[in-house]
Amino acid sequence: MCQKEVMEQSAGIMYRKSCASSAACLIASAGYQSFCSPGKLNSVCISCCNTPLCNGPRPKKRGSSASALRPGLPTTILLLKLALFSAHC
């Protein structure tokens, strides 16, 4: 069985994926229910599944492509503008 542990920390969301027996995974999952508060700092959630690649990361939230720029893209655009401006002077 696949086991996924999701920990929400100040440094970001951490994922730990592993294999476990059904009993071990279900016991761990039940034992961490009191620590599982998705979206809250120091939350730890354990889930179990048994289909191929089921313990992959959470799907990313969809947003409009116009308003959701990738991190670092505005900086890249700014540097390109600066380089073009310098080349014309």
C-alpha cells in the first residue's frame, strides 16, 4: 500500500512518500488525525491508497493564466528589458 505524509511547515509543504502494509498505514493515518489540519502551520496528514501513482503530490490549484505568473518570471522580464535598454544606449 502507498502512504503519503503531508507536513505544512513555515518553510513550505513537505511530502514524504513510502510503502507500508495496509495495517501500518491505516494505524499511522488514524494516529495523526488530531494533527491533520490542511492549510494550517504544523499540520501533518497521512493518507493511504493502493492504485498506481496514487501518492503523488496534491494537484496544483488552477488559476487564470493571465493573472498567475510563474515565480521568477517578472524578474526575468525586468532583466530582459534592462538588457535591451542598455544595448540601445
